Amino acid sequence: MEVARTRAELREAADRLRASGSSVGLVPTMGALHRGHLSLVEKAVANGDAALVSIFVNPLQFGDAGDLAAYPRDEEADLAACEKAGVAAVFAPSVAEMYPKGAPDTVVRPGPLADELEGAARPGHFTGVATVVTKLFSLAGRCRAYFGEKDYQQLVIVRRLVADLDLAVSIVGCPLVREPDGLAMSSRNRRLEGADRESARGLFRALTAGKQLIMAGERSARAVESAMSEVLSHDTPRPDYSSVRDPERLARLEVVDRPVRLLVAAGVGPVRLIDNLAVCPP
Ligand code: PAF
């Protein structure tokens, strides 16, 4: 497995893979890899792609310096996990390598969806994501890129970015992976201990309550949101949004008369957690 540290090395690695007849499957990550990330690699390999994993904690998408400093990092374990999973190449640059002139003057500003939900709580977050993802796409060249549905809003924004800018990338969305008790896998879960770990289950409980209501015939999106909100307020210390959205563009809905995405967010202990669930009304 090749480890590219510079942008030039990444370009060369991706070109070499294509020249040898492989398609490239880019898996962008911020490291601290877990089974959710590895499921993206597995999907790339199953699609016949040479998997190229990027590991880069992107400062541009963190509003809070403390959050950036505390973000889990374990490169040695990440490289071992990639090797074991059959990854062809890893791109693990430094911040100075990715942003040699410091914070870039030119950024990619997604549309209004970037100001809602996670964007409302983390102003500028999706500009940071869209900017780094566009750089990674530009460096990797023609590829499929794999994103988890765990960050569902990010996935919708990245799909739109690729369509709007005609990028030579085909986006593959992959199902969220959960712990046995329902908690969505996230690198941030490493920072949850004791009672916080128990509270974190409240996100999935809220989504389950929303789903049960819809399956029982409730069609008012506001009623479903209130029910999710109630669980989130009861179970988690810092509840944020509970929202019923259409799955394609994440527009708000009044009536649940088609497949929907339920989305929730809450602060638990030192971290902010998000989760979502697809629901198809009977
Ligand atoms: O989902 C993530 O881990 C990050 O937002 C991404 C896509 C790697 C960009 O930094």
C-alpha cells in the first residue's frame, strides 16, 4: 500500500492506478477510522475500484479551535486498518501541504442548504467541507467517491456540488453503520464515556420514535418532529434539531406522504452528535 504525503504524490498515485487499468475509488476521511469508514472501502473494492483513502483533519471545516484540537487522530492504526482492508493508496498530507498559502482565498460556497441544520449550528462548516472535497476531487482526478449516509446533509451537498461544477466524479452514498445498541458509528464516539455513552443512544431512540409514529399513520411532519424532540430533550443534555425532510434536497415537508429522512442532532458530553433515518410511510 502506497502512502502519499504530497499533492503531487497523490496525483501520481491516482494516475498510475488508472494507467494500470483500475478505476479509482476515493474515500475521503478525517481518520480515526471505524467500521463505517471501512464499509466505504469495502464498497469501493466490491465495485472493482482501487481504493484510495484520504486521511486529513481539515481545519477549514472546524469553527471551534478546541474541537479541532480534540478531534481524534491515530494515523498508525488508520494505516494498518487500510492495509488490512486492501486499500491501494492512502493520502495523508499535513495542513501545510494541503493549504501551502494558509487558509485559501478561494473557497467553494455551497447553496442555502449549507446554512440549515448542521450549517446553522456550525457556520462555515460546509464551505470548509466543499472546499477540501473539491481539492481532493481535483487531485484524485476521474473517480468514484464514497460518502457515508451518516453525514447525510454533507452527502446531499456534495452531490449538488459535483452536479453544479460538472466534476468528473461519481458520488456513491453508502448506508450508515450502527453499534449493536443503535448508536451511529462516528469517530467522535471515542470521546464518549459512562453516562454520556448512554445519553448518546437518545439520538437513535428519537429517530425510532419518529419512525414508529409515521408507521402508525401520523402524516403531520410537525407532529413527528415534536415527538422526536421530546425524546431528544429527555435523553440528551443538549438537544438541537429534530427534522423531517425530503431525501433528495433536504427541503422541509409539511406532510409525510412520501419517503422521508428524519434527522437529529444533540450535544452529549464533549461532542456534538448527528444521526438520521430513512422512513417510507406505509
Ligand atoms: O466526512 C468527513 O469525514 C469530512 O467532512 C470529509 C468529507 C472527509 C471532508 O473533510
